[in-house]
Amino acid sequence: MALGSTSKPVRVAFLLVPRFSMMAFAAGVEPLRAANRLSGSPLFEWQLVSADGTPVEASNGISVAARGSLADLGKVDTIIVCAGLEAPEVERNTQVHHQLRRLARHGTVIGAISSGSFLLAEAGVLTGRRCTVHWEYLEAFRTRYPQLDVTEDLYVIDRNVFTCSGGTAALDMMVHFISQVGGSQLALAVAEQFIHPQVRTQEEQQRLDLHARYRIENPKLIQVISLMEGALDEPLELRELARRANISVRQVERLFREHIRSSPKTFYLDLRLAKARTLLRRTLDSLRTIALECGFGSPSHFCHAYKRRYGIPPTHERRSFAAANEAGQPALQRRPVRLQTRKPAQC
């Protein structure tokens, strides 16, 4: 994917979405500044725009001024949608969708960082292309857009569209783009400026591997935890976990006791409840739907387990999280849900 001619600066626009991630935005724009400084040439030009041209508040509360609105944006080589870990409010803005499609038709390369992938999906820009999104939203994104080919990669470049998982992955992606424009030596110099000695490739995974995440070395224990994480909606029996890892049930229990300081049952339950907590905070799914997706046979069982683990019922969790973010007005996502024949559960 060519970002522009090396004979003139590559023109980049950043579309700031309310509650965008300052970390990801900085990781996207700062490498361009460094590339210009280190090369001694204006390889890149950039400008900030918003949906309506007004300042945009980041998720950390800092307001950033925009140079103009998306509709008034002139010819650019690339536009990057910068969002954060709340579903963007502008997500269903049909005017924004229209403007992005217009830019794409006229040859602009379209990109997104973090949950900006939701906006591109709603605009239809990701149709027929591979893409990625922040790992915390991965399952919700797949459920909402089952027709899209979404990966767990750090970033994905598919012809004239690219998506990035967010955070420091934006730095890796921009270093890659800088190498296309200014060469590999300049790209490595930019990475070194930001004390980023190991530039990651786009295919690398977003999350730490289980070895690093839990600080464990035993390969059998890592295998069992991996099996658990892959079956949160339909939990596997301890005997089945042991069988698939080719060890005994007693060995599984011993490994968890020695390395995790927990029983397999408690650890597995905590994984499922952590997923439920994310769904409560990030979606508008019913308690019944969340209970099913996290492997609970009934909403009452789910509510009881959740309150015992976190000290408050799921409904209070959702309300308290929404209240804490009221100033930023984050929008929750509504995803497709299974048909229900009974009244919605409450607890």
C-alpha cells in the first residue's frame, strides 16, 4: 500500500472521535514528527479534524483542537480514525460514513486505530477486507460483524484500508509506513528515538502470551489455561481439560495449587466472570445473554456468582460504570442477541 509520492509530503489527516485514546493517537502522530526531524525533510504533513470541526475530548479528559470538520477536509493521502476503548459516539453518524466512503472513492487510504474499526465497519469500508480491533472488543466486534474477517493481529493492512489494535501497536504500524516512505534506516531511527528497540510485525499478537501474563513456565499448565480461555461460553469439565492436556486430574489440581495459588475451578470461574464484567461495561446485552456467553446456565446462577466475586450485582456494575463515565458520555454497543421467550432477568 503506497501512502504517497516521496517527491512531496504525504498528507495525513487524523479524525478524532470523542473519548479517543491519547496514547494511541500520540503513537500515531509522533513518529511522523520524528521522521521529519531525523530526515531533515518534510516527509509528512498532518492535520486534525473532527466530525463537526469542534475540539474533541480524549478519554483522559484533555481537549484537543481540530483544524476543521471532516466534510471540509481537502485532498489527503491518508485518513486515520482515532477512537478509544468506548464505542465511538460518532459510530452511527451517517454523514461521517458518507465522507469516509467519499474519500475512499477518490483514492484516499482509510485507516483506524483501536475501536475506530467499528466506525469503518459501520461505514462499509471494511467489507471484503481483513481487519483487527483492540483485543478487549474482539469478541463483540466478531459478533456484531460476522461477515468481516477480523484477526487478533497488532495491525492489518489490506490494500487501501488498514486497522490497528491501538496503544503502542500504532507506533509499530507507523514505523512500517515510515519505512515505505523514507526507507528502513529512517524507520529504525524513529523507533530508536522512542526507545522502541524491537519493532513488532503486524502478525504478532496483541496480548502477552500466557507464560508472560501469569509468569508460569510449566507447558501443561499453560495448555490447560489456554483451553479454558478458549471455552468460556461452554466450560469444559476438569476431567476433559486433563484429558486434552494428557495429564491426570490430580496433576491439574497440583499445578494450579503450586503455580497459581488457586484451584482450577476458581480460576476458571474468575476468567468467565472477568469476561462478563467486560460485557456489562462495554455492551447493552441483557443479563441472560451475558450469562449464556460466559457459561452460566441461568441468570440467577450468574448473578449469584458475580455478586460473590465482585461484591455487587451485575445490574449495579453496569449502572456504576456508566455513572463514572457520564462526563465523557461513552456509548455502549448493542449487539445481536438470541431470541428470548421469557422476561429479561434482573438481579
